[in-house]
Amino acid sequence: MPATRVLLLATALLFSAVSDAKDVTDKAQISREQAAALAQQRYPGKIVKVQTEQQRYRIRVLQADGRVVTVLVDGQSGRVQRDGN
């Protein structure tokens, strides 16, 4: 009987972990490429770097005047904002 409980508990934990991993990947609805395109539309220039952070993208854009602008794109909504740092 105790071996059956351990097996059931292990199976439940396994399915729980798989479900949690799926939830993390499902949260990001905007791809890296889409985020870069959104940033470039709002701040025209050459994309220099794209970093993935928890649920957002940090994108560096080299503008025509030589300035580098850091842009944050929300991974769920696609909201674009300039980084205040």
C-alpha cells in the first residue's frame, strides 16, 4: 500500500511540473522577432541587441543620429516603452 501512494504522489508531481512548464511558455505571446519589429516601428533604427527577461524583452536600437535607445516590450501585450535607465 505505501508503494502505491508513493507512485501516485510521484505521478501527480510529474504532471504538475509539466503543466507549470507549459504555463511559462504559454505566457509569452510576443516572439523575439515581433518584439524587435514593434520596437523598431516606435523607435526607428538598427536593432543592436535583444534580451529576454522574465515576461518582457529589452531591445537596444541604434538610431540614425548615433544614439542607442533601450526599449522594453511586454511579452504578453506587446506594449512598447522606452527604458528609463
